[in-house]
Amino acid sequence: LVVSAVAAHGLAADLNRAGDAGLFSRREASPEQDTVIYQNNIYTKFRSEFDRVVDTLGGDSLFVDSAEVVLTARDTMKVPDSLRLTDPFRYKYYVAIKDSLTHVIVRDSLKQAGDSIDWPKLDSLYKIDSTETAIRKFNAWYASLDKAARKKYDFEQKMKIRQHQIDSMLDAKDSLMAIRDSIRENTPRILETFSVPDSMQYKRIIVWHKDKGFNDLHLFPLDTSYNYYYNDYQFMRQDVNVSYLGIVGSAVQTYDFMKRKSVEGVSFYEPYECYSYSPYTIPLYNTKTPYTELAYWGTLFANEERAENDLHIMTTQNFFPAWNMTLEYDRVGANGMLENETVDNRTFSASVNHLGKRYQMHAGYIYNKMSKKENGGILDNTMIRDTTVGSRDIATALRNANASTLIKKNTVFLDQTYRIPFNFINNLKERKILKREQIYRDSVVATGDSLAILAMEDLLAANQAKRDEDAAKDTLNTDITTAFIGHNSEYSVYRKIYEDNIAASDESARKFYNNAFYINPLASHDSLRVMKFENKVFIKLQPWASDAIVSSLNVGIGDRLLNYYMFTPDSYLKRGGNTVWNSMYLYGGAKGQVKNFFHWDADGYYTFLGKEINDVGISANAGFNIYPFRRHRKSPMSFDFHFETSLDEPEYYQQHYFSNHYKWDNDFKKISRTEFSGTFSVPHWNLSVDAGWTLMKNHVYYDGLATAKQSESPVSILGISLMKNFKLAGLHFDNKALFQLSSDEEVIPVPMIALNCRWYWQFNVVKNVMQMQIGANVTYTSRWYAPGYSPALGLFHNQKVDKYGDCPYIDAFVNIQWKRACVFAKFVNAGMGWPMDSADYFSAHGYIRPQRGFKLGVFWPFYIQPSKNKQVSAGSSLSGSR
């Protein structure tokens, strides 16, 4: 009793002190708080339940307010008694298996206690139970759906699975494409080939023409500057001036006699060669990046009847470093100043090339079509020289004849070259080296000197390591003795159709053709066709290096099959009008160089069988460079010399011709041509001088009646051309001049003096972005007998009726280089004969150049540029960029 009394007294004292401290004071329940609290922060703060309750109550209370009740899963879940005996583990952890919060608490407490058996088993049972519960709930929910809802649900699930499969496939494809693109972008596109020098293999774009005999590549720079594309007429980029029919797309004859050389070898197609390509003039490309050209030149604001529209589209791309494909389309033409002279000249070409380590190939297709209405030229030149009559009102010779010409060309070509390096020579050299090393090793070992033996072993090991390193390099060695075998093939078909309808009362048209009507007195339908099939095989030998003094010795054999079609009176008696010329010839050549200082080459041919037997030709070139400029050490002063002589059979149509207006049967001798020429050029001074002398013997020409004739006496032509560009501050003076003399103007008339001067002020509109030129382009020709033109023949011929020239032709222009784009605006024929008293802007006998008008031109190249744009330059060249 005493003890109980003492304990009760102590407890009362403690309770009084607790009451004084306020521990038992009742707090007012907040109306904003729930009376039941569910603790959900257990996932982030693993603390005891008492600590969480204390935090909720303020952190300083010893007991939970009786108005706030904390409920846990243990308070709401009843454990089945049946598990006590059947599954003691599940009975023990029943709540932890069913409730996620209790599961986390129990599992963490087991881990802290160091248990390694119960908590993994608890986790496993919890997952199984959760899965079974989810499946049971889903099955119950799915069973509650009607048929339509189930069908909809199944479709949605199938679509999700299908979409996931598609996304997975696309992701895998995108991943593979990304890997492929990454590999391609990060793999250097290095061209490894024997065809071009090593210095050219890293350039972004290289361009070349292929050699006619041995498939050699003749590289040239790709000029994308506005100085080059200012000349929208192709022939004005090749000569000082030309004779043509006044419309782009029409027949052309160069002023410079030394440039009057046919590549195709077909007389009626020769005046149109400058508008199209041959297998030896088509540009071939190798690019590190896709390259595209778009261009338009024309008279946008002219009347439709005088409109001129020219279009150029070209794209080229390499599929692999060695494989390239190029597509090009060109259209030139105009409706003309005079009546009935509309021209439409179109060219399409597709080519592929391969430049490999052992194999080189070029192949392609070229199509050209030229359709032209013919008017025969002006009847009275005073209508241009002395009056201001509208050009459409000027009478022409074939104004009412409804005359027209259609020319088509189709060409397919293929050439191949295979390289055979003589590696066995290097192997023999290596065997000799190894044999000498073995002798050296034996001699040192025989001395017994250990130090000498060690030094010898180190030396030989270093030599072997150097050889192994050179052998491991994946590089192309072109400086060894090499043989090349090759093949060259061309198949071309040329067609020409001339038509007219000349009434019996049309005196001007009948007089134009000298009243010659050999088939039909009222209508003409002249048809010509030439088929050319040429094959060559050759072998080349490179004795030493590719840049040695003798770098190539070549020999080959060729066969040329020519099939000429022409209607003749005999066609009524025998089938067809075909004449076949088949010839076989040998050809060969050699060349060499000494670095960049000296180069030479020579080649020749001889026809030993066929219609053209005993045709022979030899040509040789030599040149040397000196480098006298201290500040421009890589800029040369060049001296080049050329010699050629040939003896060739005249073309079939020059000897035999029959049409409604012309006929002849000739037995001409072989034509002899000998030429000497030299060139002195200094690029640093913008200076070039060309001088040449040509001797023609048995020259075939067309006289004043447009009939083929052969000169009985030799004719010589002396020609000197000069190109010099001056610069004075912002003023530029670009000048070209041609001086020629002919020993017989009756046979070969040439203009004595021809000038082409372009004077302008050049300045930067926006530095490094836009550069502009404002000036005038003047062409001038001394008086001479400009050639006439026969529409029925499609050829130029001599005439002594009238002289032309001694009158400037002036174009005012604005020329712009806007980054890559070249844009020009021209006011053509601004003077209309000024300052002369009599206007003379004839382009040929009876044909006039464009009259006063406005012309616009745009050339725009597209390519990926790896670095930012450099400063625009009048002489920029894309092929020089890396």
C-alpha cells in the first residue's frame, strides 16, 4: 500500500508538470483539414510512422490529437485465417503483398535488418499478385463489354501493335540511313586514276575533252565568270567575229581561216557544228559535289515575231568517285528580223564516264535538230543602207517560196582504255636489291665483328620496313613502265531535207537559183543522209614516268565506214541511192614533257586500204614556258608552235551532187593543206599573240553560182590575231584583233581586219557579293566580199556582187556578277550604223544582224560550296576551287 501510494503521488506530480507545460492542451481542429490522413510521402522519405505524424502535428507534440485518425492498410485489410496453416509466409506478409505502401515499408525494413531471403520472395509474390489482379480486373471489364465495343477495342489494340511495328521498322531504316549518310559524308571522295595528274584528283570539279585517237584527256578550266557568259552566242566565244545568217542557230563560218576545220567531216553539217557536240568536243565532268547550270538569253520585251529565246540546262553528278553522269539540253533560235527566217536549233546530250585505277571509259548519246525557214536574203541592200524601212517589209529572194531546211544528227559513242602496269620490272629490281643485301649480310657476318653485324641488321631492318610501308600504301603509282590497250567507236547519222515551192511566176526565187530545176519545175524535196561508223583499236606504251621526256608511244589501226545517200536519176533504174566508202588506216603518235618547262607531241595517219587510200597527215606541237616574274612565280610566259600537213580525199558531196537546183559530177584531186603557226602568251599581262601561215593546194570551194570548184593553183593565207586587255583604275579595255591576207580572194576571201573591243567600267556594288560592268562592245570589219549562202545546199559560197563592212556594230551593256549568278542586259545595235553615213550591219551577203533591241541574259550555276563565298572575280573559275 505504501509503495502504491508513493507511485500514485509521483504520477500525479508528473501529470501536473505536463499540464503546466501545455502538453495536454486540446488544439482546435482546423476546419480545412480532413479528419482522416493518408500518408503518401513514404516513397520519397523512408522514416518511421511516428516521425511523420509528429511532422504533421507540428513536430513538438507527444501524442496525436484524438480528432485526427491515421489509417493504414493493416487497419482496413483482414488477413484470411486459412492462410495460417496453408501458406504461413503469405499469411505473415499478406498486407505487404496486397498493398503497395506497406510492401515498400516491409521490404525496406527487411533489407535494413539484413534479410536476404524473405524480401526477394516478398517482391516476387507482390508482382505476381499485382499481375493477377490486373488480369482479373481486365477480364471482368472486357466481359462487361458488348460485341461492338469488344470489336472496336480489339481493332484499336491491333492498330497500336501494327503502328509500333511500323515505327520500329522506320526507326531501324532511319538509323541505317543515318549510318550510311554519316559514312558517305565522312568518307573523302578522292579520285584515284591514271587518267589525270595527281594535282587534279582533289579538285571539286574537273572538265575535259577526250582525244580523237588514243582517248587521252585534255583538261580545261570551267569558266563560270560573267566575262565568259557575256557572249551569249557560242561562236563569239571562239572567234573575233563570224559570218552567219543574222540569227542564232543558223549556219556559221568563222572569220579566222585557220579555225575552219570540220570535226564531223560532213559538208552540209559543218556550218552548224558550233551549236552541238561531237564525241571529241562534248565536255565531260568529274565532280565531288552535284553541279547544275541554268541559263536563259533572249529578248523578253520584243514583239513575238522578232523574239529570240535561248535556254541552257546542264546537270552533272558523280555516283562514285570514278563514275559520273551528265545531262544537257540546249535550245537556241529566234524568229529573225526579216520574214521567213525562223530558226529552232536544239541539242540534247547524255554522257557517262569512268576514271579508275586500271579502266577508263566514256560513253554517250548526242542529238541535234535544226529547223529553219529560208528566205534567201535581201534582194536590195539599199533597203538597209539608205532607208529606214521596217525589216519585215523588205523583200527577200524566197519570200513566197515557203522554203525550209531540216537537219538532224544522232551520235552514239563509246571508248575504253585498260591500263597494264609492268609491275614485274619493279619485282625484278626488288629481287636485285634483296640479292645485294644478302651478299652484304654474308660479307659482314664473315668478319665476325659483332658490332658491325648489329649495325648491319639495323640497316637492313630499316630498309625492309621502308619497303613494307610503301607496299602497304593504297596509292596509284603512275611512274612505272605501263602499257595501255584501248578501243574507240562512233556511230553517227546525219540527215538534211530541203523543201520549197516556187511558183512559175516567182521571178525572184527562180533567178536566185539561176532558173535551175532538174527534177521538178515547181517544188523541191532534196534529201541527203550520211552514216558514219568508225572503230579504232590501239596500244600505248609509257616507257618511263607519265611526265618523262618521252611519256607515250602510241600506235593504232582504224576502220571508217561512210554511207552516202542522195537521190539521182539512176535511182529509178537501180535500187536505192547509197554510196559506200570504206577505208582502213594506221595511226600513231608520241609525246613527252619536262615538268612544266617543255612539252611536245606528234601524231600521224595513213590510209592503206579503201576509197580514201593514200590519205596521209602529220601534225606536231612543241612549247616551252619560262617564269620571269619574281612576284608571280607560277605565272608563265609561254611559246607554242604547231605544224601540220595533210593530203585528203574531198568529201563525196563535193564531188557528186544532184538535187532540184544543183548538180555536178567531179573527179577532184586530193586536197593538200600545210600549216605553220605559233603562239606567244603571257597570262599575267593578259596578252596573247597568234600568227600562222596556211598553204592550200587543190582547195575545194563554192563559186558565185554555189557550184563546187577546185583551185588549180596553191593559195596561201597569212593570219595574225592579237588579244590584249588593259586596265586603268576601274576602266577596262578588252581587245581582240585579227589580220589576214589571202593570195587569191577569188578562191578564199577573208576579211583583212576584224576587231572586237569591249570597253567598260568595273566596280563593286557590294564587296564580295556583287560586281558590275557598264560599257559597250564594238565589232568592226574592213570591207570585204562576205560569203553568200545557198539554202538548198546549206553551205556558204563566194560572191563578187557586193562588199560589206567598214561599219561598227555597237552593243551597250550592263554585266553583273552576283555571287554565282551572271546577269547581263544589252541594248544591241545601239548605233544602227552610227557614226557612218550608210548603215552596214550585214552578217553575210543579203543577211542582217539583229536591229536595235533589248536583250536580257541570266546564267546561274548551282553547287554545294564547302566554304563561304570568296570575293567575286571577273576571271573566277569553278574548276580551280577545292
